Amino acid sequence: MLSKRLIACLDIRDGCVVKGVNFEGLREAGDPAALARRYNAEGIDELVILDVTATVEARRAIDATIQAVAHELFIPLAVGGGIRSEADAAAAFDAGADKVSLNSAALADRSLLTRLAARYGSQAVVVAIDAKRARGRFEVFARSGRVSSGRDAVEWAVEAERCGAGEVLLTSIDRDGTRAGFDCEMTAAVASAVSIPVIASGGAGTFEHFHEVFTTGRADAALAASVFHFSEHAVLDLKQFLWGKGIPVRC
Amino acid sequence: MIALVDYGAGNLASVRKGLAAAGARFHAPAGPADLDASTGIVVPGVGNFAAASALASGWRSAIADRVAAGVPLLGVCLGMQWLFETSAEAPGVAGLGIMKGTIARMEAASDRTIKIPHVGWNSLSIVRPSRILEGIDEGAQVYFTHSFAAPVTDDTVATCEHGSTFSAAVELERVFGVQFHPEKSGDAGLRILRNFVACCRNA
């Protein structure tokens, strides 16, 4: 049976791991390669590194950081942040990424998803959707949550799948860094509308939050940052908790 | 020296790292003629089966010649699919054809309980003892990411289930294939790569 994945996210700024609340107020959380080594040893299922300021400051995720992180891992690594073109994606793959995550660039030009899927396969193309509740729907924001796209998350996820995306990384801006729990309603709405896996992100605070998002949220994977970074909960403890609740996890 | 065949289907950084961790000495041959001195061959690859058309010219016959000479061959993911005859993903592209059968698309469930691509850690059901999976326990979890899969045949040594049952690992004499990514499958994956490297030493 396919396991539910636990994914640790490293938000990178200037080569360091940082963590913010509601996409603002970033603080430092350590060296990316050291954290990657720790997570790999603790049994995390996958790692995502996001250059959180890349799009805004027109920088691509630093290849050296990708290389240093990839060097520590024998698990999948996804890279996002500032990937705007096939050349940007190629650089990320060359540095050791297994998947690239596209957000603002895909909103601006959905054919980029199609071109990357044709070249690298859908399994290597993740569409990252940042959304918050507004006007009675799940409104999609671009450029690190700064600019509304005017689109709905469910509708955009369906279109991104059709364009070639192989996974959806769905982040609740409302819940990001709050530890108030995942937005299970939004996650379930997207997960029920697409045939590709959905990774829930934003709001993880307790073990129970993960249980909720894998059941009522219908998520295929759950991503967290601070809940893992600051060692409040070991990955193994969380997996044992989920296993006890009947959720299939890799042990 | 193991030959890691780079035909442009995805990046090989992870495979290189995995082979190095498994203790392999390897190189990327510039062309099919460079396979002559190889003690083993790895065909990696992610993405569309059509990418395997890059193997059609010189590589396919050179690899077949080496296999006939007893050199171990490991196909990973798309590389495993290429060991079969054809794929529904690219019907015009011929596989190596050492394994009998056609690669088929996996089906998503209409209620969204089975998602495609099949992405993540799934468990192996061991069908019979094999060299490639020596030391791997029943139920061991490995990392998959694919939308097409090989049928279960006489060459299947482990299956996996995702909507339906498919070949997770195949073995025919010294030809091995794994649908999952051993280089992304933690300790279990590294053990599988070491098993292949050991086969190359003893070939």
C-alpha cells in the first residue's frame, strides 16, 4: 500500500534556512545541508527546498545550496523558487533536484508546465499553489503570496494537471507558520478534483494535524517546516503516532 | 568499470551518487563502442518512453551484444521499462525486448483514491528469491515515481500494488530491472545497488 509521505521543507534565503509566519517575518533556522543530513537520518520521506525570496528578488535558487543538500540525501529532493524557464529547471536538475516546483512562472505561462513535463516527465514537475480564503473561495496568490492571481485553487489545480503537472504542492497562506492545523477543507477540495497527488502545506503544529489532513483532508503527503526544524517532534514519533491511527507510513 | 548510459532522459546526479555509495567504479561512456570494456551496464531514465528512442541507434545493439556476452545489465525506472518489448506510452519506440511484454498506463481511480503518477514509498511483495533483491525483506518500502508499469511475468521477482499489481523488480539471468528508484530509496535502495555491483564483480 502506498504510504502517506512526510515532507520536510527548507525555506532558503541567502543560503540559510529561514521560517516565517504568514509568509512574513522570516527568522533563521540553520544550515541546509546539516538539516538535510538530520532529516535523512530521522527517516523523513522527502525534502523540498524553496528559495522563498527568489521570485521577488529575481534570483534563482542557489545551485550550491541544492548541491550541498542533494549530497546528503538518498531520498527525493524537490526544488522551487524562481524557476521561470526550462534553463532554470535544467540548472536545478543538474544540481541534484529530482523535481522542480513551479508557482508564479506557471501562473504566468502554463505552457512551461507542458514543456517541462515533455522533457523531464510529469513526475518531475510540481505545481505549487499558494492560496488563501477570500471572497468565498480559495484564491491563488503569486510572487510569494504578494499578488492575487484572481484564480481559484481548485480550478487552477485541475488546469495545471491537464498541462502536465505531476503533483500539487498546496499551501494555505492563512495557516502558514501558525501551527493552527492544515486547511483540510481546502486540501480535500483540491485532492478530490485532481488525479495527481496533493501535498498539503501550511499550519502543521501537532501530530493530530497530520492525522486530520491524511483523513478529512485527503492529502497524499504533508509538508512541514518549523514542526520539524526546531526538534519539537521527531519524525519517528510522528510516524509511530500515525501508524497507531491506521495511517500507512514508511517505517 | 560499470557503464552508466546517459541518453538524455533525466538527470543522472542521483544515480551517480547512489552507485558511488554502493562502492561502484563507473563511467559515462561517450558512445556504444565504449561499452566493450564494461563489467556492467546501468540504463537509468525518467520521463517518457519516447526518450528511449535515443537508445535505438547504436546503443540498443551494443547493449544486447554485451548482455549476450554475460555482462550484467540493470535498468532503473524507464530503463527497466525499456528492457521490455514496447510501451503504450510510445508505441513506435522499440524496447530492448529481453523481457517479454508491453508497458501499460496505470489507471487512476475515479473516486481519487488511486492517484497517478504513482508517487511515493510503497512496499515490495517478494515473488521469489533473486540476486538483485538479496537481503531485502518482504514489505520493504522503496520510492516510486511513474505513470506506466510493466506486467507481472515469469521474470518478475517482486511486485507492487497501486490500483493494480505490477512488476516492481524483474530478473532474467544477468539482466535486472527495478521500477522504483534505488538511488532514492534510502538504505534498502543502496543494498539493491550493492547487489548489482556484486553481480558485476562476479560476472
